[in-house]
Amino acid sequence: MENKTSLAKFACYWGSIFGSVIFLYQVLSVWIHFSGTFFQTLLYSLIVVFAMIFAYTKFRQTVGGGYLSFGRGLGLLSLMSLLMSAFFTLFAFVLVAKLDPSMLQEQINQAATLLESNDMDTSFLEEERFYTIIQISFVFSNFFFDFVGNFFYALLISLVFSRNNTPRFENLNRQEDTNSRPSEEQSPKDENPDNQNDQQPTK
């Protein structure tokens, strides 16, 4: 990517790529009955952290010239988190609509059993409008909690990696010093022949 690439374009590009990876990973987890386990959640977190570290370091090297401030780094990873959470929410919608429509119904049945045990009315649970509200709440709650978790990772990564930054003006000064040293070292050598000629005795 060129140095003119903006932070938003960079975040959208890599956020979409890793968001697609997350979507496929979640679908595959449901298909092989791996979803909901501890290791599935752990692997998902590792994918998110790897995606953020990869994007952060790549942006710092290719666009930032080796430097990326805490604020810009956090903005980059926050926008990536937003996109990855959007793909995760898309998976949640596909899950309740196509992959496992009975999942929410089972939870509703458990709630109905709990209400009946307390002699409470459960007729509202059978209404179609209530089921639609449950679906919408499930999808948006997945987006909210996933984004909060991703933002925590973004904040932590930006804080840790920004401490290893070297400001741009220091890099430029170092380059100027290294470029000026050879000329300074060669200047005395260039003057030696003239000095030697001046010191030779005349016959």
C-alpha cells in the first residue's frame, strides 16, 4: 500500500478481511459442533488479537514511517473492531435465522418453565411479536458485547505498542548524524596530503 493510504481505508480494508475470517470461523464452528466451547472462544480471541497486531504493525511500517501515535493507533484498531463486530453480528443473525433457529426457542422454553414454576403468566411468550423482539435483542447484544471486548484489546495493544515508538524527528536526526559522520571523518584525511606537502623541506 502507498504511504498516502488513509487510516480509515486501511482499517476498512483489513477489518473486512479479518471480519470475513471471523464469520467463516464461526460458521465452521457451528458446523463441526465446536461452537460455545472454551477453546472455541479462546481461539476466537487469539484471531482478534492477531488481526489487530498485524494491522497495527503493518500500518506503522508502510504508512506511518515506523511511527504511530497512541491516538491514531487506537483509532485504527477501534474502526477495525467495529467492522469485525459487524461481521460477528452478521453471523449471529445467520445463526438464529438459518443455522440454528431452534436455539432461541429453547431459551424461551426454559424461561417459560421458570415463570410457570413461580405461577406467573407465560402467554406473552407465545406471541410472534415477542419472538421478533428476542431475535433483535439477541443480534444487537452480540454486537455490543463483542465490540466492547474488541475495544479492550484495541486499547491494550495501542497502549503497549505506542511505548515502543520513536518520534519521527528523532529518526530524522539520527539519519542526519549517520550521513554527516563519514564526511567529517574523511575531511582530515583530505587535508593531510596538503599538510605533508607544506611540511616537506625545500632543496
